Amino acid sequence: MAVRVLPDFLINQIAAGEVVERPASVVKELVENALDAGADQIMIDVTDGGRTLISIIDNGCGMSRDDLARAITRHATSKLPDDDLLNINFMGFRGEALPSIASVSDMTIDTCNGMDENGWQINATNGEIRPSDWESGTRIRVQNLFAKTPARLKFLRGDRAEMMSVLEVVKRLAMARADVGFTLNNKWRFPKNEDLLSRITSVMGDDVVGRMLEIDAVSKTNAGMKLTGYISEPTLRRASSIDQFLFVNGRPVKDKVLVGALRAAYMDVMHAREFPLCALYLTVPTNAVDVNVSPAKTEVHFLEPTHVRSFIIKTLRDRLAQTMVVARPEVKPMVMQTATVSAAPRFDFGVRADSFRVRDDITPIMPRIFENHAPVVLRECVHNVCDESALVAESVPDMPLGRVVGQVGNKYIIAQKDDSMVVVDQHAAHERITYEKLRNNKIKTQPLLTPIVVNMRTEDVIAISSISDELKQSGLHVGEFGEDAIAIFEKPADWDMNWADVLRVIADEVRANGHSSQLNEKLHLKLANYACHHSVRAGQKLDLMQMDALLRDIERTERAGQCNHGRPVYKFIPITEIDTWFERL
């Protein structure tokens, strides 16, 4: 069969198959064009889920007659002035959207640049241009989507489902540009010049109020790399990734590097089947990222993905790790006699846990995988025989979780902080304390006299070798053993598993995503299980001094708001809320 050049209408329909998947794709492309035109007000109207009509009106710069004529031709764009695909500062740049949409619909464009005597209208089907009474900006009407390609039309979902897809696209663009106002069907409104937290609330819902943590960090090693935005507290999560908004240089993306970094940052504070909320804005030099990866422009390629990933993980983990108090003042030891309380002691709320001696002889045996073990026990308090009035007179440091009142059901510690009642899950609290102490210990490694050699495909060997430094940080020292094998020279002590299976899973992840969290997840599970089984249990009775010691420890512990499984550690209940229970209004 002879080689032939395809006709223009077929070329455009093939391009439309890449760019225009559904009505939401049309909305995305046209709204991005409006943003590139400098619009700060964009009105979107969709009828029948986008099948019948999609209308986009913006107050951007508009086009002249000549520009309008060129706009619907293939590969025509105003957004690559230097012909440099590594220096892209616009949302749209490929010059495929308008001709592709026109090839599968009936499209008309009204525009005015404010300098011509009148506006202009073009019928994209036949290219006819005529004067228009349009006064400023641009309006694009897309009617009868896929009517020219009925085979595509039957693959659309119901009107309601398509409408929800359009809404999600508008939400992502609204999150990208809080300085721009968006209106969808005169029902969903996102006013322009909203502050980012207000825009987040408008998009994600009212339950995020007061539960988002601000991110603002600059890379110390990569010039020009910056991360800003907000992430949710670990106890605020969703059953899907629907409320994860990720942006690179202002462009909404769904990138494996960013998604993997977000998951890794929350690994030890949230269940693997749950998803945090976020609005994260990564800024990198334009020559360090390639946005010309797919026609839909939802994926990017980083020049140094490993550096990007590690920067994001460290930034987010540092933010999640901030403790409730920066530091507590040291209490000078008092020289005095001590005596163990054999009967029920007399407690005074003016006496602090610091005034009680901690017994170290009940420290549980720690796993040998860790070096420099610190005791991970709930302190057994021994009353000091001294003048308690002197202790009461001392200044009491700030206590974010308040002062202990008692215990309920041998499960929950009750405290009072200002005008709130604080309820603390004693097991979750001690589990987090234990886990953090374990995690902060250096992993003890075991050198192998005879290396473990794992035969692998050449591509898997290359994948494992590419992250050998990362594996070494987790206690696994590996190296190439020829072209088709990996040798393990050191492994975490007392950590027995099928290393061949582990390395193959890691290799698969690296080849698919460019990174692997397999080993870190296994380490997390090992620590979490140990912490769970060596912590204060629900149903264990504590005295007031033990409860106070537990609260003071959790205040100084990183990621104190939730246990290793993502369950909350404490809750604040305002007294005013309790008043409503008893109709004290």
C-alpha cells in the first residue's frame, strides 16, 4: 500500500482524539487559553454535560481579525515567541486545541481586542469571518460535541457524570489561579482575588477550616526550587485523592513524582488506603522541567526527579513533625530523700510530673535493629518526700494539653485547657511517643560475610542501582554483581525476609514511578507494630502522675496529633459545646 499524506480534516480528528477526550477536556483547553489571554473573569456555561453546548466567556486581551483567522489553523500559537520548548511560561502552547475541537463540533468564536473598530466572529467549520458586535474579550461556543464523529459520542457517560468532570476541571484551574474569578453555570462561583485559604475552603469544603497546615520552603541545594501551599492535618483525610491539588509552575498536573512524595511524607501518620488533602505549588526553573510530555499537558518530566522528591518529602515531614511546644524549661533536680508509694498517694494538681523520679529498671527489651536505644516506657512515678508548697509556688510552664483531671474507662485521659475539655487516647498517645523514639534511632546494619546475590533482569539491575544511595539510608547496602545480578553486602540487623522478592518489587516500582517506597514502608510497619505492642494499652489503669507524664511527653513529640495508624490522639471539646448538651444557652 502506497504512503499518502492524510487530509487535514482527518489529521485534526486524530489530534482531537488526543486532546479532546470528553467535554471536560474542551473546558480545560479553552479556559487555559483564556488565562493565557490575561483574563481575570471567566464564565463557563455547559448544557447537557457539554454535549449540546459549551460556552466560555473571558475578559482577556481578545484577538485581531488576522490572529483570529490563524487561531483555528493547526500548530498556530502566540505562546512560543522564542521557539524554545524548554522555556514555556504559558498554560497552552501546542496550537492544537482550537482546530481539534473545531473538527469534532460546531464552533464559533467572537472576539475583540479593543483596538479594532468592531469585534470579529469566525465560523470554525468553514473559516468564514465577519464583523461582530462583541465589545471586549473572547467568547467561544462549542455546540454538538462529537456530532461529526458519532463513534466518539457513544463513549460519553451520562450528563451528570460529565458535568461533575467539568466541575473538577474548573476547580483545579480555580485552585491554580486564586486571583481569577470563575463562574460555572451561574451555580459554582469562585470570586477573584480570594486568599488561598478561602479558595481552598470554596473548593474542598468547610471541614478544612482551621485544619490546613501552611507550607513555605525554599530548597537549599537547588536554586530556584520552592514549595508553597497547604496540606491537611493527618486526621483530616479523604477516601480518594479527589482533593489533592498539585501544581508545577502554576500548571495543574497529575505527576507520579509529586504523588509519590506526598504519600511518602504521610506514610507514618495516615493509613495507606486514606489520602491527605493538599494544595501544593512547586516552582522550579523552566529549563528544569519539561511540560511538553502529553497532548493533555497533565504530566511533566523533571530534570532531577530525585531531588524534587526528596525536597518535597523533607519539607512536608518537617511541617508534620512540628511539636506542640518548642521546648520546655529544664527543672533543676532537688536533692531529697525518696520513698516509693505503696498505698494510694495524695495528689495535688500543683505538683508537676517533673518532680517525680522515673524508674529505668522496667525498660522493655528493644529490637536489635536499632542502635542507641532510648527507654520507651511510661514513667512509673515515685513521690518525692519534700515540701510540696515550694513546688506549687514555682511557675508552671505552658501545657498545650492542659492539666489532668482523671481517666475514663481506663482508656481516655481527661484534662482541662482554658475553656475546653481535652480527651486523650492513652494508647494512641504512648504509641506515637514510642514510635518516634524508635524512628529517631539509627538503624543497626549487619555486614554479610557472604553477599546475598539476587539474579535479575538487566533493566531491573539498572533500576535498583539508580536508588542504591536511598536504599543504604534504610540499612540495605547493594551493588551490581555483573549485568544480571544484584549483591546485598549489608542488611538491617535481625531483619529476615525474602530479599529476592523485595528487590524485584522495588525494581518494578522504580521502573514504573522513578522511585520506590517499598523498603521504607516495610520499616514503618515493623516500627509501628513494635510500638503498638509495647505501649500503654486501652484498659490499663494509670495514676494521675503517670497521666500527667504522658501528656507532657506527647506535647514534646513530633506528629503528636495522631498515632501510627492515623487515628487521632486527642480531641478538644469547648465548654460552650458541652453547655449546649445540657441546654445551658
